[in-house]
Amino acid sequence: MRLLCEVRSYQPTADTHFHNYSQLILPIKGRLSIETDENQLTLDPNHMFLLPPDTSHSFYSNTSNKFLVVDIPNDISHILIGETIRQEQYKRLDERWKAIKYLISEEAKRSNVKALEKLLSYAFDYLRNEEVPASVAYIHEHFDENLTIAELAMIENYHVNHYVQWFSKKMGMTPNIYIQKVRLEHAKRYLKSTDYDLLMISNLVGYEHQSSLTRLFKNHGLMSPSKYRQIVRNKDKKKIILDK
């Protein structure tokens, strides 16, 4: 698969699927309803959305619409996007993002893949360097601890209810869902790269009981942790054989 950038329109009938590449969606006109395991949002001309690979999603649009869509294959996504951007990204388009969208659109018309790669590298550098709220940084540093909304709200000097509203608007999901997603990503890495048993992995990502880890996976539409470990390791073994 190669890097692909094109203008697409979506139908009012919901389409549900997943793919093994990342996707950057930049609206031109109209609205697109998107639902993933973590988010239910409406993408309009004032926002952008980055969809990670292997993320089941549904989408539809009841309006006349056009979206600039960039399909980013895995063999270059680690270079362009990097390892630090692992979550779904729903961001308001500020003036810099609007300029990036315009430039990407112009280079797509010329089918200039090299220029597109440079623009995307710049765009994701900008995304990485955007200011991270103190409470979000705290979640990433203390995801293995017993985090409370009151504690996180205090970091931002917000009342709890105001904090939940602010966080949801800022991050595209509630604080609890964000914590779960961070823990889930760490658990996936432990399952893939270590031989730790499930109870130890549960403890390492902030859960006292193994059943909590299993519930986390199932609540996010995944198979059991043990099944997930088996599948990802088998994929790695097949890749090693093919690379020989």
C-alpha cells in the first residue's frame, strides 16, 4: 500500500469497518458522523480527526459533503506520526492547521507524494508539540495508580463537573474513557512484548484484579487479553518468516 490522499464523499447509510493503516480526515464541507469504541463525534469544517490503525469505526453523513482523506500505510506511519501519537485525535482547526489542510490539498492535486510526506511530517510534529494539559500529562505518568476525577480536576483548578465538560471537549472523550484507553495501550504492549502473567499486567496498568483487565478489553470490543496475546504474537512470527 502507498500513501494516498484524495477527496471523498460519504453516504447517509452507516458503514462499519476497520483497516490496518492510519487515516487523517480533514473536512472541506459538510458534516461526518463518526463512531469508534472510544468516541462518538461529528466532524465538521472546524475540526480534524486522526484514526489509528486497526480501529473499528462507523461513519455516515446526511449532508452534502467533501473530505480530504489521507491513508497512511504502516510502513511509513511510524516515521510520519511517531510512537507518541497512539490515540484517536480530534482537534479544532486553528490557523496553522487550516494552512496545512490547504497545502496538503494542493499537493494531492499534483500527486506529489514526497511533498505530501514532508507536509504530513510537519503536521504531526505540530500535533505532537501542541501543549498537553497538565492533567493529561499526569494521567500518562500515573495511569497505574488509582486516579480520581476530583484529583485531576484539582490539577486544572476546575470544579469536577466543569472539568469533565472541559476535558471531553479538549480530548474528544471523558477522563475515565481516556484513562482506560491509556491503560489499554500499555496492556497491549505488555502482552505483546513480555511473558508477564495477566495478573501482573493488570497490576502494572492500575488494576488490582485480572478480571478488571479482561473487562477492559471486552468493553472496548476486543477479545480476551490471552487471546489478544496469542494473535499478535502469531502475526509477529509470520512477519519474521516472510521477512527472511
